[in-house]
Amino acid sequence: MSATVEEVAERARRGESAALDELIRTLQPRMYGLALRMLWHPEDAKDATQEILLRIVTHLATFRGKSRFLTWAYRVGANHLLTWRKGRIEGQGFTFESFGKDLQEGLEEKSPRPDDMVLFQEIRVGCTLGMLLCLDRIRRITYIVGEILESDSKDGASILGVRRETFRKRLERSRQEIVRFMQKRCGLVNSNNGCRCHRRVQRALELARMLLGLMPDEREARGLLALLLVNDARRATRTDTNGRLLLLEEQDRSAWDRAKIEEGHTLIVDALRGGRPGRFALQAAIAGLHATAPSYAETDWVQILTLYDELLAVWPSPVVALNRAIALAMVRGPKVALAEIETLELDGRLAGYHYAPATKADLLRRLGRNAEAATAYRSAIALTDNAAEREFLSTRLGSLNPGS
């Protein structure tokens, strides 16, 4: 049975070097996630993370158990970030007004196309980080702790060293600013707004190129551009002439944009050199393996699964875990992957994410458990408003014999 963070921390306080190493490994992705949301720039976040971990290690003796250890660790991290030097992206003076103008100017006029999980996820993450940077540091860290880390007022107040009422008021003000902006700009929140993720793809590519131009030696900048290029290379083949969604195995690989794939491949090779790769480099490498496989049957799923394991270590996201389960099904079979999906469902963070029940439905269908698959397909249909995806899922549902 695995030891809890509290137990590992106590052993580390007593001077056990193995426990200290384990504690650092446990805290590193959490502190990096906190730093990245505060500072946005990956290198700034890495630097801040190392400083936070050093501060935690050197101040372990001051932990008296008056709160949970993770609460105390987040407090050390939050205090450090509030006084950390101004980051590279942070120094550009983001405001809700300037960010809103950028969103409006970067919209394509093309008609909607089916969701691409990777592209749209990165665009949504970018928008979220952009909105956070529009908040001052106090409100930003409050929003991250209360809304993203989902700390209650007791833990949130403890992390930030304020009274519970102060924490609640700051969190409410931060939420109101974010909500007002999204109501005014985001099409996912207000259907009258023109901003949609599918209309931001080209702008995302432009910004990624600009970022690499500003930071030519930054490996994660190479990884981000490669990720966007390789995924966008398949744009024209994701639906047929009637708008029907085409799975990866059905797409015409000869129609993929080879120039974008080759450019992406060069960037991926560079991004993977020189130490442990970051999440953009790893995501790009996965996309690159899909794009360079001669056929779907010849896809190197073992290597893709290995890359997902590495990605999950540096970016412990439930969406990454879901995508890993798809690769796991190709390597070890749908039964093993289904067990992973069911564990993810207990987490709760994928609630409302239609790819979760859609993936589960496909695994159940492959296992011949059609009645359960039908239930999962219906859940996925209810959660998506994309016409092509609804049609695809409805077709899959109609092909089942629920009684079998």
C-alpha cells in the first residue's frame, strides 16, 4: 500500500533521504502546475518550481502539522510566487481589454469543423492562462487556489495566510471578473459571441511562430509549434464531402499537408534534445508518430504509450490519462483500458467531457457489451453540440444490438 504524502513528509522530516526524494517527486508536478498558471512561461515556471521545492525542503522542520502537509506546501509555493520577479509573459501587461481585442482579431471566418481534442484543448488552456494573467497577482493566486485547485475556504485561507472571509471575498471578485469577460467574449459561455475555438486555430499557429521567434532556444516553444502544425496538417481530412466525421484510420493520408508534418518533425527532434522534454514536446512527438506512420495499422502504439507515460509524469491531467487509455487499448486490449477509464470516472474531473463516455462506449462496443455501450454513447451524445460528432455517435449507437 502506497504511503500518504503526510507519511512521506514525516519520514523526510526525520532525515530519511529516500523519503525526501519521494516527497520532491510528489510535489514537483503540483508546484509546477501552480507556477505555470501564475507565470504562463514554461521556463519561468520551471525556475520558480525549483526555488519553491528548495524552500519546502529547507523549511521542512517548520511544519508542525497544524494543517495538511499539501496545504502547507501550497502556502510556501503561493507566498514565493507572490513575491517572485515579474515573468517574461507577465511583463507584457495583459489586461482584459487587450486580451479581448486579440481574441476578436484572431478569428477565422471558416465554418465550424469537428473538434480536434489536442488543438482545441491547447487553445482553451491558452485562453484560460490569458484570462488569469489579466488578474493582478493576489486575485490570480486566489482564483487558482479556490477555483482550479478547488480548495475550500479553510484550506484556501490557510494557503494564502488570510482570514476565511477575506479569501471568500477575493475569490468571488476574481470569479466575477473572469465570468464578465467570458460572458462578453466566449462563445462557449454566450452563444451570441463570435469567439469559438475552431476559429482560433490559425491565430494559435501565428502566435506559436512569434513565440519561437522571441525564444529560439526554448524547447517547449518548438514543441508547441510542432504540436499545432502536425495536428493542423490533417484538417482537410477530418470529414468527408458530406460533413461526416472520419476517424484517423479512415482519413486519406495522401491528402495530409506533408510540408507541415515535415516542419513539425524537425521541430520535434530539436524539442526532444537536451534533457527531459516538456509537455508540448511530448504531445508533439505523439502527434508526429501518428502523422508519419505509413498506415493506421503500422502506427507504433507501443512507443505512443511510452510517450503518454512520460507525458502523464510531467503533466498529470485527466485528459492525458484518457488519451493514454486509448493507446493502452491498442497495446494491451480494450479490457485493460476500460479498467483505466472506470478509475478515471471516480476522479470526477472528466464529468461533462464528452470524449470520456465516447471512449468508454467504444471500448465496451469492442468487448461486445452493447447494452452498456449504448448507455455510454447516449451520454456522449447529450454532452456534445457538434453536429458531425453527434451524427457519428448516433450512427455508432444505431449499429449496436443492445440486447447482446
